[in-house]
Amino acid sequence: MTAATRHLPVLVIGAGGHARVVLALLRRLNREVLACVDAAGSHGPDHIAKVAVWHGDERVLDHAPGTVELANGIASTGRPALRRAVFERFKAAGYSFPSLVDPAACVFDDAVLGEGCQVIAGAVVQTGARIGANTLVNTRAVVEHDCAIGLHCHVAAGAVLSGGVTTGDACHIGVGASVLQGVSIGAESVVGAGAAVIRDVAAGIVVVGVPACPLRR
């Protein structure tokens, strides 16, 4: 984030639970928030956490790129398709997303965060780790040394990725899951909550259990 954009006001895309987390994080960083944007329509509340909710994301376009920044308030419980779509749509329109690190998180100096990454309170991103753009490292998650996490991923609350883990894009690592050191997880795969991944996971599948195995349909 450059000096020129550091103090731009922020629009939070989303108006649900994760949007409230992002609002709290932005306040802890002393960032000005203009509004939350509810793309789903006019059925939700008009305010959350004392911030106005705009119904319909077309109102974002009233603010030209370079006059505001956007924060992705969409999380996921599976493949993060909506979170990815929000980011890609507004990036294509010229908007930027700041990387947000909670003051109660720990990100080592040589870790690399892509645009729009969010590291929530209690999370740890260790030395040498690389986190792709628009990836969410949620509450108390741990990304250990030399991990390489793809774009648009969600490392959910309490998940632990041991050293040297790699993931493709748009993966979801469920709440409390653990991934053994050096394991590779293919793009668009889902690791179920509480799973223990001890071997590589192919792209596009769901694994669950201890040890984690592909979910049979």
C-alpha cells in the first residue's frame, strides 16, 4: 500500500458476519469506513456496527477507483467462489484492496502478503511464508515457515499449516484442520473442519477425517 493510498476511505463489500470482523479490524487500524455494501439486495439491515449498509453493489461505482479502497467482507465455508468473484470483478474495474493485518496478529517481516490479504486477530504467518492475493487467514490460524498459499484461499479459524505446505488457488482449509509439513493441496480443494491432512490432496476434491481422505459421494 503506497503513501498516496494509505488514508483513503474504505468500502467493505459484504454485510454479514465476516464483514463485521473486517469492520472491527479497520477500526483497530484507524481506517475510515464509508459503508458496507450488500450485493444481495434490500432485505438486510440498514446499518451494522453503526456503519451504513448500501443495498446493491452498483453504488460502489459512484466512487471512482483511486478515491476509495475496498475490503472484501465475504468469507467462505467451502470453495471461496463468491469471495473470489467480488475481488476479480472490482479489480477489473480498477479498484484496489489493501492488505489488512490485525494488530493482534503476528506476521514476520519476511513473509509476503498479496493484495487484499486479511490476517485476523491471533493468526500467525511465519518467516518465509507467501500468501496469495485475496486470501483470508482467519482467527488464530497458523501458516508456518515457507508455506506458499494460493490466491483467493481461506485458512479458517484455528487451522494449522505446518512448514512448507503449498496450496493452489481458491482452497478452503476448514476450522481446526491441520496439514502436515511439506504437503501440497490442489486448487479448489476443500479440507473439512478438524481434518488431519498427512498426504498430498489432488485439485478440486473434498477431504475429511483423521487422517483426511476424499469424501465419497
